[in-house]
Amino acid sequence: GPTDLGIMHFRKLMMEAARALQNGEAPPHAAHQDRYTVRSGACVTSKAKDLTAVMVERFGDPAGFVGGPGKQTAAE
């Protein structure tokens, strides 16, 4: 289901970071810790709305990313 997507993304992220560390490279995600904020969310909405519409309404991103994927932060 939709919650499995977050788990799959996290596992992929961790495996990539572990492989990079094994090759002596610092994981690039460590430099951007502000992008990986954990937050919970709840929403009561109409059954007429699809999940994408609810996620955009609630979080501002179709997948619920903090700041949206690939968006630059003010610190960069």
C-alpha cells in the first residue's frame, strides 16, 4: 500500500549509503539532514478525493516529502 512506498524508499536510501560508506565515500544525505524531517500526518477527507489530492492538500507534495524531492533549501 501507500505506506510501503516510504519503507521501500528508506531501505533503498540506507543500502545506497551503506555501499557508499563501504567504498570510503561519505553518504551525500548526511550533508542535508534538514531534508529528512520525520513527521506524522492525519487527515479526514471526502472519499471523493484520491490519495494524491489529499497528500498535496495535507503536505504540499504528492508523496508527502518535506520540502518536496529535489527542491533546494535556503542554506544551499
